[in-house]
Amino acid sequence: MTAPPPDPREEGRDALDPLPLLVGPPTEEELTRTLLAPSQRRAGWIWWGLFLASSGGVGLYVAAIVWLFLNGIGVLGNNIPVAWAFPITNLVWWIGFGHAGTLISAILVLFQQKWRASINRFAEAMTICAVIQAGMFPILHLGRPEYAYWIVPYPSSLAVWPQFRSALTWDAGAIATYLLVSLLFWYLGLIPDFAAARDRAPTKGKRLFWAAASLGWRSSQTHWHHWRSAYLLVAALGTALVVSVESIISMDFSIAQLPGWHTTIFPPYYVASAMFGGFALLLCLLVPARAGYRLEHVITEKHLDVLNRMVLLFSWFVSYGYLQENFFAWYGSDRYEIGSFAALWTGRFAWLWWACVATTTVLPQTLWVARLRTSRAWSVVVGAGVVLGVWLEQFTHIVPPLSHDFLPSSWRPYGPTWVDLALTGGSMAFFLWLFLLFLKLVPAIPLSDLKEVRHELGKAAREGGAPAEDAEVVA
Amino acid sequence: MTAPHYAVGEFASGEEMLAAVRELRRLGFGDLDAYGPYPVEGAREALGLGTSWITRAGTLSGAIFGAAAGYVVQWWMNAIDWPIDVGNRPPHAWPAFILLSYEGLILCAAFAAFFALLFAARLPNLHHPVLGAEGFESATGSGFWVSVGSADREERIRAMKQLGLMGARKVQPVDEGETG
């Protein structure tokens, strides 16, 4: 292997110098070998350790769910007026993570951004695992979860139909569509890589499995031609979908009359906050994964740098959202709305709100420093902080307005129970469990995308004397 | 129609592969195809493929169907079959219906794009003769291949000779029923 690139910090190199997108550059055979290796070799002890730990968490999750189903939603901390609390917060939180995955995959392919090539499958897997978590909570917080299917419009013997003027019905359609389209997009991108796995499968059984999964893909340029067209079309659809799904989720709240909820900033603000959390979570997942699977040559410091820039950017969007909702409250002179926001800054839940501001507005500002953007440890610190901050942001937008609405006689405090906490922690364990399975079973880096990028970067480096815009291959 | 007799050959790079394809086309060989681990720039023109109309048309029809179906379902259920008064909103609440029609559009369009791709690429096809060529695994690795389908064996021999002249390695004939 070639020597690692010179560390800009040590050589005093200009921090604005482009960082390499691909280190090596590895040959195509090397790429194929190193990128397929994680899904083809046996799991190591770190994977097993994490898998067993997360399985324990999933066990706790199942126990909490069984307890909940046996005893009803009275075991949650929800009360009147705070009828929505941890479960819906977790729904919004998880679905938000899904959206950054789709953004990276879909929107960036449409904008032809090369840095997406090695991380898009991680991002898509994060989306799918997150949407599965999100989909569980609307069912868990129902009083009669066995009737959850009533929200689907099927010809029922009760001769009733769901009511499509409700944001909750929209949620069901949006989340189901999002899960299915995300799976489709992920699979579409995987077909060529399943074919590569088929061609290198060590046993006949595995070869048959990958052959079936890849549908007989021959890597023909005719295939690629149609595939590229379909992929870009589904990417465009996915982009449109992301905005609509997050807006629909936000409308669960904004179409209600509650002061603190009833504001038109919610749809774009929730989209921004979703991206924000998603980029942060992706960093938390990528940094250990690239170290564990020795993928530093394809997920380079450049990727960390760009992802951190996105975290910083979306931190500003979200902070703008905070500014706007408080401004609207003050400018609108509605005493209930002003009261609701004043209670957020100084009332019962103020400590959560200040923690939210600290982690979502203040902490990401450290990412203005280039050295910190390429630091692995700091990426995880900021990533984890933002992931927590986004949860706090959802929570403080849902519970305090409910707890402090129009009539003072209706105001009531809220506190979670162990079931709330177990469901939250359990969903995190289940996410990790699913993500570990993805890392083990599926080629985590798209081979064809990366080979294409390598080819383009190499061509640009050979043709120009000066490097082209993204020609950052380090020889 | 009898299955064509294929001749395949491997090239070292995408550019060589495309040069071979252009030359073969110029010499009058029909049924040509090129293979590589990623879409090579210029392959579309060399092979004479236009825009992928099938995927676009498929997606568009899926989109129209999804939007229309989504809207009609909501309208019929909430405005015709079982209208109920919810906060005095009109039963035919078209602004509200737009949202799920939009989701229906995206869902059906995405699946239509996928099935259009399968149709256009004639997949799934696990037993195409070319897959049986020796060393063809490199097509998903770092190799670039060209295949020529011929109606008879004489033409195939000429194709194989031509591939060899252009610098192809592992030139070999492959037939239906000989796949691995």
C-alpha cells in the first residue's frame, strides 16, 4: 500500500487545499477486493460484541413492548394534556434520520457530486434502519394497537373508511411510501454490486444467492444505460419524497391550533432539522465503520470535512427556525403563543431547551475550524451531540406547548416512565442491530460508483496539467 | 428465431472496448454489446443507443396512474361513499387530498421505473450465454468485454478474428446452453 497523504496540520499546508477523495489510488481489482471483503469474510469480535450488546437492547425493547401491550398506554408518561410525548418525539426523530440518507443518495447524484460515491450506501442503509424504527412508534402509542391496520383504506366489514383530512392518515401513507421507495432505491443501487459479489463468491450456495439477488446482471453497457436512467428517475422521485414526507410529519403539529405548534415555519424547519440530525448520525456511524473495515482509502478526510460542513450548514438552518418561530410569536402579539415560547425559555422544560440550543446551535459552530472538521474524534463528539440535540429539539417542540396551552387550569407537568425510556433506548439498540446486519451481509460501498469516480478523477488528472475541480487523487 | 452465436473478447480499458465496438459496427456486425464494471462514457453513442425512453415512459405512466388512483380513492371514500362532517370541512377536501395523491404518484412512479428497467434490460435472466464465458467475472471487476451475436457460425468466426485483430484477449465463442 502507498504511504498515507501528508497531514495538512503537520506540514502547515493551506487548509483550503483540496483533500483527496480517493487515497491510493487503488486499482480496480484492489477496490473490488477491499470493498467486498467486509461482507465476504467472517465477522470479528468487535462486530460480535456490538451485535450481542444490541441484541440485549432489542430484548429489553421487546420486553417493554410486551409490557406496554399487556397493560395499555397508561404505563407511558403520557397524560392529559400532554397526550403526545416520547413516542411521537421518537417517531419524528427517527424519520428525520432517514431523510439525510436519501438526501445524500438521491439529491447528490442528481447534482453529480463525486463525494457521495463511497458513502451513499451507508446513508441509504441508515435511512432504511431509521424508517423501520420510526414506523414502530405510531403503532406502539395506540390505545388499541391491534387495530392499527384500520388506518389503511381497505374494504372493511365495518363499512367505514379512513379520514383523509387528517395528518395522521397522511403520516401512514407517507411513511409507508418512504420505506418502500427507499428500499427500492437501495436495491436498485445494489444490483451491480450483488453481481460483483456473485462473481467472487467463495461457495456455490453463496453464488446462487447473489446470482438471484442480482437478477442475472451482466454489466452490459446497455444495462447500464437503462439502469442509469431508472436510477436518476428514482433519485429525483426520492428527493421530492423526502421534502413531502417530512412536511407531512411536521403537519401533525402545525395543523393543530395549539400555540407553539400552529406555525407555518414547521414544514421547512422540520426538513432542515431532519437533514441536520441525519448528517450527524451518519458521521457517528461512518467514523467507527471506516476504521473497523479499513475503508479510509475510500472514505477519506474529505468526506468527513464535507459532512461536517453540512452539519454546520444545517445548524444554521435550524437556528434560523428557532429565530423565526420566536419572532413570529412576538410579532404576532398573540398572548398564548408568546406565553408558550416564554415558558420554553424560562419554565419547567427550560433546561432541556437550553441544552438543545447548546448542542444544536452552539456546538456545531466549532466546525468552522478546518482541523476539527477532519478530526475523527471531534466528528463523533459533535455528531453525538447533534443527535441528542435534535431529539431535545423535537421534544421541546412537542411537550412544552402541550403542557402550557391556553388555560392555566389545563397546565400539567410531564415526566417519562421507564417504559418510555426503554422504548427509546430499545429503538436505538434495534437500529444498531439492523445496521450491523447490513454491514455484515451487504457490500457497504458501491463498487461501480467508486470505480467510475476513480476513472473520472484519473482522467482529469492525466489530461490537465493543473488539477480539475475535483481531481484530488493522491498518487 | 434461433439464439445467436456469441463471440466475446476482453479488452484492457474502456476506451479500447469502445474503439472495438465502433470498428465492429463500421464493419457491419449487428448485435453488439459492451460490458464493464461501470457505465463508460461514450458507450451509448458507440452502441447506437438513444435515450432510455422505456424507463422515462414507464415512470411517467406510473406517476400519472399513482396520482390519479390516489386522488380517486380518497375522493370516492371521503366524498361519495361515506362522507362525514369533520370540523365542518367540506367532504371533498381537495387541498388535503393532494398530499396523499402526491405520495401515490411517487410510489407508483418509482416502482414503474424499476419494472421498466427490468423490461428494457430483459432481466431477470440468469442464463444468458455470455455469462458462461471463461473469465467473464472480470466484467464486474476491472475488465471490459465486447460481445458480438451472429446468426451463423461462419459469421462468428469472422467476428472472433476481428476481435483478435483489435487486441482482445480471451476471445472465445459462447453458445446457448453452455452457461455455468
